[in-house]
Amino acid sequence: MDEYRQLVSTDPRQAIVALDKFIPGIRLDIRYATSNNIMHHPMYRTATAFLRRPAAEALREIQQELQPMGYGLKVYDGYRPYRVTVDFYEAYHDSNFVASPIQAPGITGDAPST
């Protein structure tokens, strides 16, 4: 945790933020906190989504553009702990279907418009 704090103190864009607190009106449907997912058992302890600040800022801008039209974003996933990424990849071995564990953490997510 000290390493993370040091990183963020030198580059605030590396901060990881909770989307439900950072983006007003965003909807979360974190299936990996339930058994209703491709692994058929919970992968996360809590139903929340995190992203690095630049990715979260981009989603916040989109959310703000969609709201006047009566639309909004629904997020299914965000930052995925490395352990979970490895579990998915080992189960499926298909980088077209699940992210490779080598992918950059905290900058990808699943978010359709609703």
C-alpha cells in the first residue's frame, strides 16, 4: 500500500477510484461478485468497480453527455485483481474471450450504455 501511495503522490493519474462514488448516476451490475458469471461462483468479495482516474474521468464525461438524453452507463466490471485475471485465463485459455494477465491493470472495463 505504501508503494501505491508513493506512486499516486508522484502521479495522481495513477489513483484508482470507486466508480459509484466518482460518477454520479452510474449503475453497477458486478456479476463477478455473484455466481451469475462465466466462472459460476463469486470472484469478488464486494460488488463495486474501480478504474484508474483517467479511465474513470472518460466514463464520467460520457455519463454526463448521456444523462440529458435519459441514458446512462451500466458497468459490469472494472479493475480486475491480477489473481482473478489469472483464474479466468487459466479456465479459458482464450485471449479473445478473457483478458490476458499481461494486460495493463486498471484501465479496462465492461460498460455498455443503457
